[in-house]
Amino acid sequence: MPVLIIVGVIVILIIWIVSLYNGLVRLRNRRQNAFADIDVQLRQRHDLVPQLVETVKGYASHEKDLLLKVTEARTAAVAATTIDGKIAAEQQLSSALQGLKVQVEAYPDLKANQNFLQLQEELSDIENKLAASRRFFNGATTEYNNGVESFSGNLIARNFGFLKEVMFDLGTDTRKNMEEPPVVKF
């Protein structure tokens, strides 16, 4: 009889460990899937940026430094291979695109150009979808991190290589820009 109790406890313990492990795997996969959704939006963004830059070049040929920064940031974002690398590169691209938006204000003809307006609208749409994808990714990352760090899950996580992951945040440059109130001109 005591042998049956010991075997029963061992079986329950094994089931518990397998359940925790499988839960962590599901959370990790959900996070990776969420980043794959971001990748789709980033691909569209990366495809639009060269078109936007070329359109702006026609009007702002003397703004080569700014356009070069946008192009370099896009190239770095496309070349990034890890999730952390993509997050850092996308923060730089977002910052460069913000600078481009500010510069466009100096060119009233450009703002009225139909091609530019269409590209700007598409970019805004992608940025909105990207923001939604980032929110979902951060939610999945939070859920995963909670599973990795909370008690019982952390016992399994530590032994099987599940580590706390980073969120997709604004980055310090963008955060600084957002702390300043927007300027509204009429």
C-alpha cells in the first residue's frame, strides 16, 4: 500500500511538471507568434519607406542627411535577425521617420502631392497596425514573463532554459520626444 502511495505521488508530480513545462512552451510560442505578426507589419513598413524617401527626395533634395538616416535605419531594421535586434533597429527607424515627418512640414507642395499623401496614409495605417501588434506582443511577453517568474513556473523555467524576455517599447529617443507637448500650428 505505501508503495502505491509513493508511485501515485510520483505520477502526480510528473504530471504537474509536464503541465508546467507545456504551459511555458505555449506561452513562449504565443510570444513568438505575436512577434511574427509584428514582422508582417514591419515588412510592409520597410517596403513603403523607400517609396516615401524617393517621393520626398524630389522635393527636398538638400535634406540628404535626414533621408540617409531614414534609409540607413531601414537597412538596419531589415538586416536585424533576433527579436532584441529587431526591437532596437525598429526604435531607430521610428525615430528617423519622426524626423522625416517634422521635415515634411517645411514643404507645403509635398504635403499636397497625391503620391506623397497616399504613401503617408499607407504608412500611417501600417503604423497603427504595428502599434496594435506591439500591444499584443507585449501582452504575450508579459504573460510569458509571469509564467517564467512566478512560483512553481520558475522552478521549471530555470531548469529548462526559459528566460525572461524583453518588451517592445518606445526606446529612449522616442520617449524623450513624447514627453514634449505637440506643437499645433494653423
